[in-house]
Amino acid sequence: MLIDKIIDFENNFAEIQSTVIEKTYGKIFYDKNNPLSYDSNHAFIYEDSDYEVAIKEIVQFYQSIDITPRVYTFSRQTSAVGQYLESKGFKKSLDEICFFVQKNKKIIDIPQALQINRLNQIDETINELLSSDKEQGEWGYKSLLKSIDNENFYLFGGYVDEELVCIASLYSKNDISRVNDVFTKKDKRGTGYGSQLINFITDFNDQTLKTISYLYAHNPNAIKVYKKAGYEEINAIIRGCYWLE
């Protein structure tokens, strides 16, 4: 089912931007050069594994590289892994409605003012773009540096008068793809550039990748745009983030 495919996709999504350590109980993702990125530095644990062994190894590993031990969970209901982590003193953050699937592909009604190109390398213009927002600047740039060489990763940039004003990416695997890295330069927000880029991605996915497209979002303004493009809420997946201070 689609829900199970998305859960599996999320469990493995960090593979494009991290080094992966395979374990019998799950996977450990890390990037010592990008310690601020939670998505690059976390583990996931199979529900039917030995939690005690898993947590011991995960905590020891991340502490050895001076990174906060962190575990992500994606589940249809309360996660047994999450309950165990709480019992061991992990802090938690849960999101119940945060995934959206494009069930009805729609083009947002907005004039096209952007020139959109696929970006095959990460240069200083992308760093300048992301640095316009301190919350995403450094870790977002480093995540893209790791992702760009993956053959199934597509990064697009929107330009106005040769200035890079927004970016967005698609990561495709099998018959589904995840929209990510949707970012507009801070002083260019509210101009409709994000909507134009989403229109482009909708066309690209429909005509080239031919996959089911989904995304993770929590910003209310961004969610309004995605809904206009035909994305609908999935209320069957709970995203959990657990960390040990």
C-alpha cells in the first residue's frame, strides 16, 4: 500500500545525504561535516528488533562523534520503538499530519515569471540563497552538497534576471518521489515564485518521472500552496523524532 511505501521511503530517505551504517536492527545515518542537520544524523529501528541492543549502539556511536543521539520513527499508530525510547529518557516530538500526496495533479493559476533550470552542481549562488534564512543556511547547503551526485536526485532553480531566487528538489525511487528543499530567498517570499516552481515540478514528475509525488510540510503558508497543486493530507502516518540530551 502507498502508506507503507512512504514509510519505507522515509526510513531510508537520509541515504542521499549521509553515510549509512547497516545494522540488523535498522540503520544509522551520519554526516560529521553537517552536525546541525537532524535529517543527516539519526537512526531508525525496526519495530521487531532488539531495542536494548539498538539503543546502546546508537547512543555510543553518536556520542563518539559528538552528535546528539537521535532516532526517527514513522508509523501508522503509536510506535513501540518510540515508547521504548521515552522509557529510556529520550525527549520526543510528534507530527500527526505532516505528509501530503499529490492525488490530483493541478497547475496553480499564476503567471510564469521564472526561468527554471536543473542544477547539476552546488555553487556559491545556492549558498547565498539558503544563507538568507539563518534557520536553514548552513545545514541545508551541506545537505545539498551530499545529495547532488545521486542519479535519482533532481535539483531545480528558479531565476529572475539571472538571479537565483528559489530552489526545490525531487528524489525518485521506484514508483514514488519526494519533493524536498523547497526554498525561496527570504526577501523574495510572497511573490508566487514557490507556486511557479511547484507547477514546474508537477509537470516534470508527470511527464518525465511518472511517479506518485509526496512531501513533508508543516508551514501553513506552504501547505496552502501544495493543496492548490493537488496535494492532500495523509493522516495515517505519525512522524516521531526522539533525542537524548
